[in-house]
Amino acid sequence: MSGSGSGASLSKYKERISLYEDPENPLAPLTSTQLDFLLELTHGDFQRPIPAHLAPLPEAETVNVKEPIPDVNWDKFEFKSKAEFNNWFVEVDKILEKESESEVVGYMESLEGLKGQTKSLMEEVGGALDELKTLQDNYHFVSNKTNSLHDSCQQLIHEQSRLESVSQSLDANLSHFVKLERIASKLSSGNLLVASDSFFVLLEQIDACLSFMVHNPSFKESSTYGAKYRHCLNKAISLMKSHVKRTLEETTAEIRDSVREIPSKNSPLDTTHLFPLVYGKFSAGIAKLKKLLVQVEERRNATPEYGELYGEIQESYFRERKVLVGESVGGMVEEVGRRGRTGTDLCPTVRLAATFSIRLSQDEFRLYADFFSPQITTHFDGFMESLLSPIYDTLRPLLIKVQHLETLAELCNIFGVEMMEERQATGSPLGLNAFLRFLEQLLQDTQERLVYRASIYIATDIRNYSPGPGDLAYPDKLLMMEEIAESLDAEGRLFRRSNSQSSITSITSLEVANINAHPLQIPRPLKAASSPADLHGMWYPSVRRTLLCLSKLSRSLEKGIFQGLSQEALSACITNLSSAAEAIAQRKTIVDAQLFEIKHLLILREQIAPFQVEFAVRETTLDFSRVKIAALSLLQKKKQLFSLSGTNALLEFIVEGTPQVKEYFLDSKKDVDRQLKTICELFITHATNLLIGPINSFLQKAKRVGEAAKEKPELRLRDQSFAVPTVVAGLIQESLDSLKTKLPFLYRSMRLYLANRETEFILFRPIKNNVLNGFLEVENVVSWGLEGSIGVPSQEHLSALLSSIHIQSS
């Protein structure tokens, strides 16, 4: 039955497959391209090699039928018609189909059997799962009951713990109330030792109970018990205060008795024999208070009572210390006063007082740090200020009476350098705050006095310095010093300058080059020249005093103050130098005066360079020029004083008459450069006129004639009386004679004052150029206005003449 069904379905599939390519109604027709591809596949090479990664196919076995199939009657396969063949073929096909599907049918029957077995097995498994689910439900029920019981137990345990903590808290809180009677009884007992451990335990209990009452004001009677505990604290503090004060006083009295018993043969300032008593014995006497002081210091910020106690203990301590060291301080004050009255040099006195003060501060602080915190120095600083104030009050009157700048500068160095170095050598600066303020006050007083005296010194000894005959004896004193140097040189001893030649070469000559603004390659001097003017003692007094004053002030004053004073000093020095140059010009020659001023300005410029500060100050002034104009306008508009219109004269005066604030900078270094440049230009002009004055005068007249000829063409130079050929030739010859006679004098003066080849060359170069240009202009004028009727020396001839004169002068 199943075999016939399978055969029918197979036949049906075959019929459907055959309909895929039916010529009339195909189910899955193929395109021409697909047909061609199919043909290529079917007619291709079927002997392609198997890929290397695949296993080779087994060779097909060929079955050779060697003998005919038995029991087959081949005679019955005779068909008379096509229908008989078809019927036979169908039957054969059915038989073959049945034989081919027998295995499949058998397999299907076995599967049906296994399906039944599986179904019964699944029914058994379902029953087992139902049993397991029931078991699980029972387990969950028991587990929930167990967890509920555990939670109940945990809750009971937690409640028990809470009740225990509440009970302990009640006991702890109640203990703060219960301890009051016991603490009060102990404080009232007469055998309580303040420095004992039991007293410190009692203090801790009082502090804890008082803190509890303060932080728990909601407790019943907490305010009442708080007041009682505060009373106990005050009583304990009173005991500690009395104990500390009594111990300090007893130790001080014992030390003073010991000091009286020791006969001192030393000076009142020699306290070596007192040091073991004043410091060693005092420290040993109050050593038993150290633990108490530590306890009070730890509690000083806890309550105001402890803070007040700590302050009172320190006051008692410093009071007794002042009694012990007051004698030494009094001795120092008496010694400083005695030296001041006798006129002893103030610097050693100041050093003595400052050294004593710093030693006293260090010794007192070491002792203080043994019993108190070294970080808390407020009361200690006040104590040291009270000790050092008498010394300051004694020194200050002596300082403000000092007149000499050198002494004031040395005092500033003592306060600002020596004592600071000694302080740094001691290491930690703790405990020296009062001493530093003491030094700072003395330094400020000294600097204030120094500024005042420096201003007076600048005004009287520099700006208004009146030179004596010897100060203005130029060039006589230089010639005398040069003769002395030559005589010493002749004897084989070299006259040396106080300042190095290299500094003069590098600074002085370059300053002249910068001032004249000629970028030249300055050659090195052929030999090291020296000038008497370079000697410090030969400097003009106002220059020497200015530099000395600046050197003192630069080490003693702050930068801003020093800049102001230095500007004032340099300005005064420049003014005084100009006055001295005018006096020399009246006594000698203008050349000497100008070279004198140039040399000293170069010295001044060179010597202020190492100060490394700006010599510029800003000054603020009020410009009242508008006030005068507004006042005149107000007087002219008297009728409009109370006018209610916009032309009210009084209102205009208030608005327009307000002084203007103006700020400007004063740079004394630039003033020196400016003055030096001006003097150099004047010297060059004067030297040119000295050498070729007639030619310059002729050129100026010719220039005026040339300018006038532009308006009057008939005006000719040859018609002028000063342009007569004989007169012009005489001017040229006179100028040549002047060169030969005055140029050696000019060379000699420059070498005497400047004594530097480079500086001389730079300063003389514009003079030489002016001379050459003067003759060149004369040649041009002669060729233009006089038709070349006069012979003028050529530039080569003049250069050779100047060089020969220079060589002869050297």
C-alpha cells in the first residue's frame, strides 16, 4: 500500500519535472544564455583534477556479467503492440519502485515504534517533574518560615544592643553629674599638690564635665552643674596661679640673694659671673613648673579661663625676668650714656649696644623656649621691647646729633649689614622680632639723619662750594705734577695712577665718541699715558666730594631715596663745575677752562657707572600760570561776579583757575652727558676759531654778501673791502701762522688734561675737519667770487702740515 503510494508520488514528481521544459507551456523556461551555459557544462571536460585539499574519490567498480542471468524467459518479452509494451513497462516500473522503497518503508515503521516509546517515556518524565515541583513548594514554605524566625531573632538582638547602649549612655551622662561632689571635695582638701599627676587628672575631669554641660544645654540642670564646674575650674586655676607665682618669686629672691653674696670685681657690663645664676639657676628653680605650664598651654584655646591663666603666667614670668636682667640692661644704658657724654666714637658704642641686645634676646628666648612654646612669641616680643626700649631711647639722641656723613653711613652699615649677618649666623630667627624692630627703628632714624645731612652737604659743600686759589690753579698744578712725575721717572721710579688706564680707555674715550656721535674705530694707544688730572687727589673738590657722598649713600639708603639724592648731588656738581670753569677762564684761557670741565665730567661719568642705578627721579609740580590769567579775567569782570547766566565770572575763575599737576623726569646721568656734549661742542668751536678765526670771519662776511647778491645782482664780492686779494691772502697767511703757533699749544693742553691718545684723537678730529673745510670753502669762494686770483693751500698740504705739527708736538 505504501509502496504504491510512493510510486505514484514519484511519478507525479517526474511528470512535473518534465513540464519545466515543455515546448508549449514550460513551467521554468531557460533563456538562451542559460541554455548555452548548460551546454558548456554538459560538454565540458569531466576529467578535471580533484583539488589538493580534497580526498580522492574511490575508483568505480565495474561489474562484468560473465554469465547470463538464469531463470529469465526472454521469449515472453514479445509485444504485439505498443500498448502491451507500455503496460509491461509500467508494471516493471512499479515492481522496481516497490523494491527500491522497501528500506524506506521499513525505516518508517521502526520510527513509528520509537515514537511510541518516546511518548511513554515523556509521560513518565512529566510525572517525575510534578513530584519535584511539589517538593520545591514544600522547601520554599519551610525556608520562608526559617528566615522569618531568623529575622525575629536579629531584631531582638538589635533591640537588646540598643537598650544596652542607651543604658551605657545614661551611665556616661550621669557620671558627669555624679563627679561634681568628688571633684569639689578634692579641690577643697588641703593636701592636694598642684604639680602632681592626680591634679592633672582632676583638671581633665573638670574640662570634660564642663564641656559636656556646655554642649548639652537641653539636659535638666545642665546650666546649674555647668556653673558649679566653672567654679571648680576657677578654683583650680587660682591654685595653679598661686603656685606658679610663688615658685617664680621664690626662685627670683634666691637668685638675687646669691648675686648679692658674690663680690664682683669686673665691669658692670661683664655679666659672665651672673650668667649661671640668672639663667642656669633660674631654669633649675622653675623646672618643676614645666609640666604644669605644658598643661596650661595645651588648654589655652579651650576656654577663656585657661587663656587668661596662660597670659598671667607669662606676665609673672616676664616680671621676674625683668627684675633679674634689669640690672644688666641698666648698666648698658648707663655705659652708652656715659660714652655719649664723653664724646667717644659712636660706632663702637652702637656695636656694643647692638651686640648686647642680640645676645640678650637670644639668651632670653632660649630660656623662654624651655618652658613655653617657641612659636608663641607675642608676650615675649613685648617683654623684649620693654628691655630694649631704654637702650633705644639712649641711642637715638646720640644718632640725631651726628654731623658727619661717614659716621652716619658706617652706622647704617652696622644696623643694616653687620647686625643682620650676625643674626643670620645664629640660625633660627625666632625670638628676634623685637631686636629686629629695634634695629629697624635705629636704621630708619640714622637714614633719616643721613638724608638730612646729605642734603645740607650737597647744598653747602658741593653746589655752593667756594674754591680757593689752589683749586683753580690750572694748568699750573698739572704742570707741576707732570714735572714731578718726569723727575721720578728719570730716577727709575714709575709714577702710577690710582685708577687703571684700561678703565679710562674703555669708558672715557667711548663717552666722548658717543657724545660727538662719530662712529670711529678707535685705535689702541701707543703707550699707556698718565695724567696728573687722573689722580684722586687732583680731582676738583666738588667732584671728589660728590663721588664720595654717592659712595656712602649707595650702601646706606634704599634705592628710591638714593636715586633722588644722587640726582640732586650730580646736578649740584655740574653747576659747581661750570662755575669753576668760568673762574679758570677768567684766570687763564678758555681752552684750559673747557678741558678742565670736560676732564671732570668724564671722571664723573665714569665713576657713577658702577652704581648700577637709574639716576632719574620723577617730580610733580603745580602749574599756576592759569591762575594768574583767571585772576586777571576775574578783575576785569567784576560786574559779572554774581551773574546767574553762563558767563558768571566767579564760576569761570574756579573752573579755569585750577592749578595743573605736571609730572616730569629729571635724569642727572643724561644731564652729565648733555653738559659734556655741550662743552665738547664749545671746545671744538673755540679751538676752530682759535686756529682759523680770520678765515671763519671772512667766510661769514662772504656768505652775507652772497645772500645780499640774490636781491641786488650788481653787488659783487670782489668790490668789497674785506675781499681785496691782498687782504684775503693776508688772512690765509695769518691762519697758517696761527696753525703753526697755536696748534702745538692745543695739542699740549689736550695731552696735559686728557692724557689719552684715543680721547685726544676723537676730540681733535672735528677740529681738524673744520680747519680743512674752512680752507676748502675759502678756495671755493676765491674761485667763485675772486676768479682764482689768490693761492689757497691744498687739502693735502694742510693735512701734511697738521700731521707734522702733531708729530713735533708729540
